Amino acid sequence: MTTSHATNTFDPFSSRACRDIRNELSESLLGAIHDQNMAPVQAVADTYRSMDLQPHIRSYMDDRMRRYRNILSQIPPADPADRDTLPVAALLWDQGLFFEVHEWLEEKWHSSRGAERDLYQALIRAAGTYIHLEVNRLEAARKMAAKAVPALVRLKAIIPSGYHLDDLIAGLEALDPVAPKLGAARL
């Protein structure tokens, strides 16, 4: 199978191949985090590497695999039920894995309630802002940030200390294309 893309940038909003690769790698990472096993991610990557992919897509995959290995090396073995949501999200965020942050938090968002649910949604929207900024979708990023910021401001009191929430809010308000570090990823 040959995948094509009109430009030399990885853009899951305009390329089905890019979207599929991003989604499948990200989904397999969630399993890898839970199981502390990189094999599912490697299997997805190997499947796509066997295809005729453009260099920018291969480069994206290689970069993701490097970041994923880095993430797994920082997460100590634990029962997946004991894995704290925010530290893993911060670890993913600080690696610039915004789609993966979205996926990780969405999994938790579905089963949460009240302020915790609102916080996960605000962080999902913050990650979405940077997902859009990565491919220069400024209007979509602006709309996403406009939803994230008020909720993050309102929910600041429930964020554990050590997270750089003020920096995140400032970055979202400015639509700074360089995401601030979220910090506090002690696992």
C-alpha cells in the first residue's frame, strides 16, 4: 500500500494515512503504559514501516517511538489501576505528545464525575489547542483555548501543587505555539 500526502508535513487533519498512524500509535501507547510493554506499539510501527511511506511520515513514526520509549522508561511498574492520571498526563505533555495526552485523559474523563471530569475536559481541550497549533490551524486552536482557559482558571484549586498551570493558561491565552511544560510528573 502506498500512502500519499500533498505536502511534506505530518498533518492528520488533511491526510488519512497520517491520521490512522497517529491514532493507532497513540492507542497502542495507552496499552503500553498500562502493561509496561512496548511490544504493541512496536507491532503497529512495524506494520506501517512495511508500507511505502513518505519520509515525513517515517520521521514522525521514528520520533514517536523515541518519545514513547522515553515515557515508558520513566513510569515505574505498578498496577494500572494505581497509575495516577495527572502525572502520566504531565509526562506525556512535557514530551510534546498532545494527542496522546488527549487520548490518556479521555479514557479517564469517561469514568469521572464533577470537578475531576471538568478538569480532564479542560486539559483535553488544552492539548487539543496544541494539536491544532502543530499544523497551523489557528482558528480551531483559538476556539479550543477559549473553552479550556476559563475552566482551568476555575479549577486551579484542585490541581495538585507543582503543576505549571499559570504557564499553561498564559500559553493558551497567547496561543503560543511552543507549549509550556506542565511539570509535576512524579510517578
